Amino acid sequence: MKGLLEGLAVRTFGLGSAFGSMLFFFSAGASAFFVMTLLNPLRSMVNGEMSELLPPEGTVERWAWDFVSTTVLESKLAPPFPPSKWAAPAGRWLLTQPGRPVELVQRTERKKAAKPGALKDTAKRAEVLHTFLHHELQAAELMAWAILAFPETPEPFRRGLLGILRDELRHMGLYRAHLETLGHPFGSMPIKDWFWERVPGASVTPLQFVARLGVGFEGGNLDHGARFTGFFAAAGDARAAEIQGQITEEEVAHAAFALHWFRNFAGEIEFEKWRVMLPEPISPSMTRGKPINLEARRRAGFPEAFLAALAAWGTQDE
Ligand SMILES: [Fe+2]
Ligand SMILES: [Fe+2]
């Protein structure tokens, strides 16, 4: 854990070794921030006083921290039930990277997209399912990240994030069980922390978070999920198709949640307002599939003008 924390601090803030390992802690609702010197993984210095660095034991925030930070595969895939108590007062605990068990090896080379016809091959199908499970894992971790990063947001927002996090854990479990029946358990193939590289950040706002992850990538998942449900069925894997169909259906509520809070934070949902929230070099075309799942997106609450602009994006600009 200490190594992880040191890595986080140095990677995010570029602090030199003269400071030892350091983390920033932002007090909720206060503009001042405190620099905390990490003496050991569990204790820290705040303005000269010994203080707990981590969220208090027994709180949702500590559970979220532990889930993101753990380097134990089983704790990552099937964490314990979250507690009902929230930290009071809520603090800002900023995580910059997830803990990765040794079983999860980062992929360095680019991966070619699987052709639908190739999915009859069990290993190829498992590769796609393995990637999808890792998407779910990153989504779950990023919900936990947001719970810890945005203590100033309304409580229903953070409770909603926790609810979605638990959905994502369930989705992971569905893929995980099927991957095992295919003989390719999670961890048997390399991973890429693509969403971690694009969604969070010390200066990311709650609006940017929902715009990127919920409206952008979870919205896109409605398109991709429907397409792959068909691909898995065509490949003769009825169980994979059933899982994919169920998950895609459940993602409608996740996109709806993001749209609701986008509206709450920034008013009407407009394509241009959303587009400028995407991190470079992500363009709207990277948040849609072919075809766009208009039926599911409409149910999630995407405005018609938004969907038209999303469909048109790149037909002239790219
Ligand atoms: Fe999911
Ligand atoms: Fe989701």
C-alpha cells in the first residue's frame, strides 16, 4: 500500500523526494488544502498534527478507497458489501490510479478490433468478454473515485454513484463467471486502463465526470452493447448474448443518471456544451457505436437534437 500511495503522490503532483511521499487532502467546502506528509500508510501529518490519511474505517468512503486501491484480485472482483455509514464531515480523497493485482498485466501494444465472424472462436470471444469485464471494473473504480473526489456534491449524487458502482460489480460477476466457463478466467489476458487515462484528474469537475463517463462512454456502451449482443448470438454463444443484453439494458439507467446530473450541474443538455467536456483527444465519434442505439438512448433521455448532432459528427469535420 505504501508503494502505491507514493506512486500516486509523485505521479500526480510531481513532488520531489525532498518532501518524502505526500498527498493533498482537500477539506470539503473549504478552499484551503492541507499538505499531508505520509509517515506510514495509515497515519499522516496535517498542519503539524497526526491525522488519519485514509477515509475513516467503516465508511462508504473507506470502502471505496479500499476497493480502488486493493492489489488482491479477489477483493477487486468481489469486494465486501459496502457499509451504510458515510464519512462526516466528508473529505476529498484524491486517487490517481487504481491498485492492480499482479495477475492483471497491462497491455502495451495496440489491439485490433475483433471481427464479428471471428467470435465463433472461443478464445477470440473470451478476449472481447475479458475487455468488457475490464471496462466494467474501470467504471466501478471510477464511480468510487468520484465518490472520494466530489464530497461537495449533493448526497443523492454520491448515493447514485454508489448504486451504479454496485451494478458494475454485478456486471463484472456476470462476465467473470462466463469467462471461467470458456476456460479464460479474468486475468488470463492483458488489460488496458483506457478509462483511467481519460476520465479522472485532479481538476476534473463533477460535470466533466458525468459528461465523459456517463453521457459519453456509458452512452456509447448502449450502441456497442446492442451490437455485441447480436454478434455473440450469431457466434452461437447464447449465454454471452444474454449477459450482454442484460448489461446493455441496465446501462440505460446509468446514462440516464449522467444526463440527469449533467442537467442539474449545467442546465439543458446541448451537444456543444457536452462536446467541450471531452478530454483530448477524445472526439464524439469515439463515444458512439454503429449503429447508434437510438431506442435505448431515447429511453435514457438523450435529447433528439443531441442524437442528431452525435450521428452527424465527423461526416464533414473528420
Ligand atoms: Fe456496467
Ligand atoms: Fe455503467
